[in-house]
Amino acid sequence: MRMTHIFSALMVATTIGATAAITGPTTVQAQAAKTSLAAFPKSIRGTWYHYEENNGYYYKTVTIGANKMTVKNYFDAFGKQKAKWIGTLHTTKDQENFREGWSNKKLHWTSAKTVKDGYTKVVAYGMFATNGGGTYKVIHKTYKGKSVKVLYNKAVVKNWGKQLGDHYYQTKAQAKFFNPVGALHK
């Protein structure tokens, strides 16, 4: 009889251990998918240029590091040109509510998360924030016979039923070559 109890206890322990081994990582992965990224993906890091026309031609610059994003020469939600904004990446469990709770302390916060089709969604914190937010992915274009990386920010503006997005290039020359009139891309 004693051997039956030992055998039963061994079976229960084995079953619990096997169940924990199967369900443990799945639970951790599900929780991790809801949390934003602790670092920007290496694929989108670097300095990127966009050539644009808005009461004169100018270059907009986005520099993405491991945990900082700097945007130079951009327009805010009210159409006023701003010189520079630096955002520090913060993790959050719910990126959609990340904008709420505006405070001076959080004016330079941003969050990023991976979304479908290899895009990275970046949310700049603060009311009416337009500084670097968007859904980014690196694509390739041909420039002077060579394939070059292009940082694509999809669906920035919906205009007359068409979705227009920004393209950022690795050099100012590439930005002007691909966008000589400074308009948003189709």
C-alpha cells in the first residue's frame, strides 16, 4: 500500500511538472506581446532624412537610437514648425492608452511595439503629439542602380480617399532625388 502512495505522488508531481513546462512559456509570451519594446529594432535605427515643402523647402531629420528618438525640423499638430524634439523610449503595458495622463514630466516619452507585417508602431506621448509617431518599416528602393534602405512611415495622412505616407532616406541627396517637389508620397 505504501508503494502505491509513493507511485501516485510521483505521477502527480510528473503531471504537474509537465503541465507547467507546457503552459509556462505560453503565458509569458502572451504577457510579453502586450508590453511595448524596451529598445527600438536595429532595422530602423540610424539617421533618416525627408525632403518636404511647407511654405518653403526643408529637410526633416529623424534619428533613432537604441532608446532615443530625435526629430528635427517638424511641424506640430497646429502647423507650427518646431526645431527639435527628443523622445526617450519607455515600456508600457497598453500603448493605446500611453497618450493619456499628460504631464510635463512625460512630454519627452515615447513607446514602440512590433505590429503585423514587420512594422514598428511608435507613439509619441502627449496631447496632439506629432513628433516621430507612426508605423515604420524599412523597405528598399533603387538609387543610381543600387538598392538603398528607406524608412517608410505608412498612412500618415488620408487625403481624398488615398493614403499618403512619408519616406525617409539615409542621405539628404537621396531624399531630394526621390522627392524633388517635397510632396507626400502615394
